[in-house]
Amino acid sequence: MTQTLGPVMLDLEGTRLHDEERELLVQPAVGGVILFGRNVENADQVRELCRSIREVRSDLLLAIDQEGGRVQRLREGVTRLPSMSRLGREYLAAPEVARRLCQDAGWLLGMEMAACGLDLSFAPVLDVDAGHSTVIGDRSFGGDPEIVTILAAAFIEGLNEAGMAAVGKHFPGHGGVAADSHHELPVDERPLEALRQRDLIPFNALSSRLGGVMPAHVVYSAFDHRPAGFSPAWLGMLRESLGFKGAIFSDDLSMAGARTAGAPAERARQALEAGCDMLLVCNDRAAAVEVVAACEGRASKRVAKLRYGRARPELDALGALSRWRRVHARLEAMAAD
């Protein structure tokens, strides 16, 4: 029988698990935990934090945003990763070298996060950079959708080699708007055909290789008046036209781009009804408690499939692997230049 998980992914206050957090994590509607910078000191501490969470609930999905560049929550005791745009520039000079390096980077990231006790990183970014998005920018592999697809495919292959699922974001593409959905609700007025010819290309090409997808808190007004993560039309397209069969994660429901959907419980209801499998509710404990109560009795099989299923590597043993040593040195040098 396939296991299920509750649909709510929560954050934590600090670097250690508190008693009130333990009480919240045992609620059946809670299915996962996401770690932020405030939860992280170094790799050994993260491993211990994950161990303490699993003592409370061994089945929870543990995640982190570890993309590389400026979005790398864990920096001490693991490899410093360059931005994905840096790997994109490498492709322009040496395509096959860059493709192999992206695969190696995905593998290294997967091995390191698994060794720290995590199940997945919300990566890779599949957004195509249009040159004016402050929130995406160098998080993207670049402005050419074909190059984004090639490099993201290699990154996904590497993650999968390490036994880790990939989560592509932010469907159908956040790179075409200047506004930051953390602080406001962006509106992309381009017609659907323009999105198909650019932003949707990586998602369309890679949907069968992704374990998860995270939609954007962006309104694409020519297609639907609702942000993509609350839109049955967009998430229906993801399932039907793109054939995606994995788990759909809402972006953080506490972000400004999500608040137009109403109070926290109403945001959760709309996201679930649109087709999301797991809801992120972060940086607002009262909202998280409200959403957990509203999601009582709900569960998802798709999310449970993303737990890391292999024997976890040991952090101290990674240095004995020649591939890790080679890739670690190359990526650290790129991150520093």
C-alpha cells in the first residue's frame, strides 16, 4: 500500500526543535518541514536537526532551498555553489563541458543534502530570465529557453543519480515580470502563445523527469485572473497537456503574491482545489496553525514518493569520492570568481 503524507509543509523557528514545534509536527495534516537560513549553522547541525525531526515523525518530507548562488541556505560544511547563470555563461563558451558540470553539480548537491538528512532541495529553477526580474535574475540558467532546458535536464539527471527527486520552479515561468511575488502580486500580460514559445519550453520538455513542480504566485492575465498556484486552468494544463505526474508544491502561502486569495485557510482551500498536493506555509506560525486545522483529513500519495529512499551517504565519507573532490573544487572556484 502506497503511503500518504499530509498536505502542509511548515518552517521552524531556529536551529533546534522546540517542544511546541514537536506538538505541531505530530498533527496528521503536517507532511513536511522546510529549512531556512535561520535554521542552519553548518552541515553537522542540519543533520542533527533532521535527526531530531525524524524522532518525532520519521515519515516527514524534509526540504531546503539549496539552488546555488544567492539562494543557498546551507553554506558551512558543504560545497559553495555558483549561481545557475554562471553555469549558463559557461555553456556559451564550452557547451558539453557545461552540460557535464551541471550534471555533476546536481549529483553533488543531491549527495550533500542526502548526507545532511534532507529529502530534497527545491531545485532547479526553470524560469527563463528576461533580464528585468529582480527575484529570478541569476537564479536562472539564462535567457535562452533551449539552453535552460539542456542545463536543467543535466542538473536533474545528476540529482537523480544521487537518489534525489528534482522540483522545477516556478511554473509556468516567473522570469518575465519585474515584480517580486514575495512583496506584491506580479501580473504577466503576455498572451499564452508567447509563454508557450518561451517560458513554458523547459517545463514542457522536462515535466516527465521532475518529481515535483512549484507554480508561481504570478497572474498571467491573458489566460486566467488567478495566480498560477491557485488556478485549476494552469495546474490542469500541467497535468493534462504537459503530462506531469509528480507532486505540485504551492509556493509559500504567506507571500504577498498569495494573499489576494483570502485568509490562510481560504488560500489553502483554493490551492488544494486548484490541484496542489502540498502547501508551504512559512514565516507565519498563526497562519500555519490555521492551515493545519483546515487541512485535517487530507493527504497525498504523490508527495510521499519524494522521500529519499536510499541509504544516506556519510558527510565525512564524501571526500573519499574522486568525483566529489573534482566537482567540489571546480564549483567552489566558480562560486568565488
